[in-house]
Amino acid sequence: MMTRLSSSESRIDQLERENAGEGCIYSHTHTHTHTHTHTHTHTLTNTHTKHISDFFVSSEKPKVAFYTALTNAGHLGPYNTDITLKYSKVFTNIGNAYNPSTGFFTAPVKGVYYLQFTVFGHHADRLAVHVYKNNQKIMANGDYNHNMVDKYFTKSLVLELTAGDEIHLVLPSDHSVYDDIYNFSTFSGSLLFTL
């Protein structure tokens, strides 16, 4: 009888180790051992092994955060057409939601996201960036620099996005931005919480 009890406990331990890697831990075991003696004394040994952790499908909340800078090329623009800005210098891309090849951030889960960008104009008279969500312009930002001095602006957004929503930044025609090894023009974002 004790051999069977030890064997059962060993099997429980093995299953708990296997399930630990799957993000779902739940075990609730009752083991009752009845031992009868020749004197009809009934001894009940109740070994109650109980291990309950929070029952959940996944303990990990999605982690999404990115931080990028535009380019080392210096001036971009002015062009005669709008262009999507591809922030090619990726410093952080947790969750791989930002694609430097396309310049698009794609929300991996439904949630509220914080996004921020900084635009730098180096002796440029017109600097601007437009924010697009799923190819629809949701924000237009710009500044005229009549004195032709270095000029910055930074904007932030808090957006509710569903999984698959895309955000990208566009340089409008006849405007320019500047970036170099010092990372003046940046784009970043993170998931605040899921919905």
C-alpha cells in the first residue's frame, strides 16, 4: 500500500513539473490509505496533498515596447510626394511589433498603447509628420521654421488599438526631417494594458 502511495506522489510531482512549463498549473490530490489490522482496529491515514496555484490560461501578459531612430542620412526631404518614414535604427523591439523594413507598428493584441515621436529640423523651413492608423490620417503635426534654425517637436498619443491595427508616420510632401548618428528624430511606443 505504501509503495502505491509513494508511486502516486512521484507521479504527481512529475506531472506538476511537466505542467509548469505550459502556463497552467492546477493539481488537487486526495490520497486515502486504509490499513486494517488483525485486531480490527481501523486506522485511517489520510494523506492530503494539496497544491493549488492561480488557475489561468497564461500568466504572462504581452510585452510590447519599441524605440527607434530614423536614419544616419541627415536630411530627408523635401520630396514632391508623401513618404512613409522607415525608422531603421532599432534600439528596442520587445514583442517585434515594429517593422523597420516598412516603418509600421502593428498592435499584436487589443489594448491601450502609448506612442511618441520626435521630429528634428536642421536648418529646414518646413518640418512635419502625419500619424496614420490603418492608412487613415489621425494626426497632422508641423512647424514652420522661418529663421532656419534647428527646431524640434515631440508629440504623444494614447490609442486604443485592436490586434492587427497598424500605425505609421508619414513625411508630407514639401517638408523635411533630419537625423544622424545622434538620433534626433525618434519613434517609440509601448503597450500600457490589454483590453
